[in-house]
Amino acid sequence: MRTSLIRTVAAVGAAALLTLGTACSNEREGAAGSDSADGKGFAKDSLIGVALPSKTSENWVLAGGLFTSGLKDAGFKADVQYAGASTTVADQQAQISSMVTKGAKVIVIGATDASQLATQVKQAKDEGAVVIAYDRLITNTPDVDYYIAFDNFKVGQLQGQALVDGMKAKKPKGPWTIELFSGSPDDNNSKVFFDGAMQVLKPLIDKGDIVIGSGQTDIKQTAIQGWKAENAQQRMDSLLTSAYGGKKTLDGVLSPNDTLARAILTSVKGAGKPVPVVTGQDSEVESVKSIMAGEQYSTINKDTRKLVAETVGMVKALQKGDKPTINDTKSYDNGVKVVPAYLLPPVIVTKQNAAQAYANDPKLAPLTK
Ligand code: BGC
């Protein structure tokens, strides 16, 4: 139901938006070398900018290489940049400005801080470039044209459900004691993942079937700044000290991604506690190994190869003056506008379905044998 409505609205909204976007670029460029008969689009060998955040998880590491090769194979010039490890916001702002100055026709951005890019994306729009938010939404600006990502709310729901399923499999009857973790507060995805998971967990918390051992349920308390493993490990260490003295057990931990899941497991094992059910996301090599070894319970498969290929597909459509495919025009309100989105379906992975889930992934498939 939700999907069919979305599709109908999407077609209309995307058409209107695209007309606007291409009209702007035509005015400036006259679209020399464009494929399209009516002069929309831009030259086939144009520069495409890709500004990625720092390498806080494996998906970002993979994305850089895939964008470089994917855009080059499609005939474009590619400028792919990562924000540095410490001065991420300023780095990314400067990188985007430089892409605009160099005349990039499309700028794909994995935001390091959702709310700190309004000036740079305005600059991009003023120069007639199309702005695509990649994986993470850019907020508080009218100057983002499209959003492409895996369905983040669904990711959260799958994590919440996996946590419940995993705990039930180990201990059929509750109440189960858990802790909640969420991602970096400057990443728009963090709240969406958390809200998705809480949609599953909250009714069980309200009924008393699930108990939050520390009582920390507010996203401000659960957030892990910078998606950093050391921050997650520190928070878990202090929760164990303050709320899990004596024989008190911890049945599960909602972890928003694999990097944090492994840090949480390190902390729990260091404290000599039994391994709880811990969720994750990203299908990182070390986490897939941990799942196969029976430690981390679940991860999410968001195949970066697919997401990058779809994004390059969007760029190709824009180059020809065509409308990129959109399948959601209501979920991603960035505070100023609802950004037309293309969302891919995430897949939950546990030890049970890992071999099947990674069958087409040459790096992960061997780990499941
Ligand atoms: C991505 C996750 C990733 C996290 C940390 C999020 O925006 O969607 O896949 O784990 O950033 O890098």
C-alpha cells in the first residue's frame, strides 16, 4: 500500500523536480555534447564530484573505489574525495566548493555532518550542478535534488526484530534485559535507524517484556559520536560497571552498525560477561566472521556495489537529460523540503542465511563456507 502510493506520487514529483534541475544547467552550459535532442543534460565526459565522509566503516572505503571506476567506465571524469579523519566538516566543505569551482555537473555527497553543507550545496546549485545526497541525507537546505540510499527505517526495523528473535532463540521467555546504542548525532541516518528499531522494541518495553538495564532510552544518551568504536566501547564499559554488577545478565544490545557491534562485544567479553545478542549493519568482513563464529548475532547487507551502480545510473540519466528513477517522495523531509529518493531494500543476515545472502559477493561468500 505504502509503496504503490509512493510510486504514484513519485512519478509526478520527480518529473516536476527534474524539469527544474535540468532547466538550470541548460541555461549555463547550453549542454554541449549532450545526448538529448532537446539539448537537456550535459556533456558525456563532464566532471562528476563525489564527496565522501571519513572512512568510519567499510562501506565508505568500498564506495570510493567503486565510484572512481564506475564513473570512469561510464565516460565521465571523476573527482572522488574523502573528508579527513579529524577535521571532517571543514574538509568536506572545502572539497565540495572545489568540485563546484572545477565545474562538476553532478556532485554526489555522503555528508559528514548533515546540517553543515547548506552553503556548499547552494554554491553548487547556483552554478547549475545537480546535488545527490548519497546514503546520508543533507538537511536544512532546499538545494539537494535527490537522495539515494538503502531504506534506513527498514534497516532499523530489521535490527530491532533481529534483536528480539535472537534473544528468544537463546531464552524463550522474557523479560530480556538490553542496552540501546545509536549512531553519530550529526548523521541523519542515526535517528532513522533508531526510530525503526524502536518501532519494534517500544511495545515490548512498554509491556515489560524488555527492560533497559541502565534506563537509558533517549537517543541523546545512546548516541555514539563520530560512529567511533572507542566511544562505543567506553560507553559499554561504563554501562557494565554502573548497571551490571554481580550476576546481572545482559541479554541483548541494539547496535546500529558492525564497527560498534564489535566494540560492544570486546567490552562485554573484557568484563567477563556472557556474550549477549548484538545486532549490526554493513556486512563488514570481521563481523561476518564473528557471526559465523557464533558471536555477533546479525548484520545488514547493504550491497555498496549496488548503491554505487544505481547512483552512477542516476548520473547517466541526468547526463542524457532524462529523469532519474525515484521510488519515494514522502519519507525524507530534510526540514525545508521532502527530497525525492531512490531507496534500495536492505537484507537482514544471521548465521542461518549468510551463505545465501552473500552468494554473489566474492569477498564474503568464502567466509560463509
Ligand atoms: C551508514 C552506515 C554506516 C555508518 C557509519 C551510516 O550513515 O548508513 O552504513 O555504518 O554511517 O559509517
